[in-house]
Amino acid sequence: PRAAHCAECDSCILRFDHHCPFVNNCVGQRNYHFFTAFLASTVMLAFSVIAGVGVTISDVAAQDAAHHLSPTTVWILGLAVGVPSGLF
């Protein structure tokens, strides 16, 4: 099996892939499933934030008559806030 030394962790890792700064650990033979679970949970969090912003935008658009904003303006403002916050 291939092994490599990680300069950031200062340890030898079997089947070394890369050092992930987000989980502050090396991705290697024994922790691929942890890294994959981290990526999956991050994607699910992004989708839930975007969905929550969409629900909020729908509620604001329904009450739009009192605020005199066009639905297009509400959606553009919501996406401008929701998509970056969901992705980062």
C-alpha cells in the first residue's frame, strides 16, 4: 500500500489522499467514509438553507401587497442572500 508523510499533521498516513483543512485531518485509508459523510452533510445543509430561504421568500411574496415590492424583486433579493449563505 502507498503511504505518505503529511507535513501538516506530522504523521504517516496509509493511502494518503490529501490533508483537509475543513476537518483538520488527513484523508486516507481509514477515514474516507468520515470525509464522505462530511461532504454529504455539507451539501444537505446547503440545500436546507436554500429551501428555508425559498419558504421565507414565498411568505414575503404572499404578504407583498402591503410592502409594494414586486415578486421578482423579492426573489432576486432572496436568492442574492440565500444562495451564498447556503454554499458557504
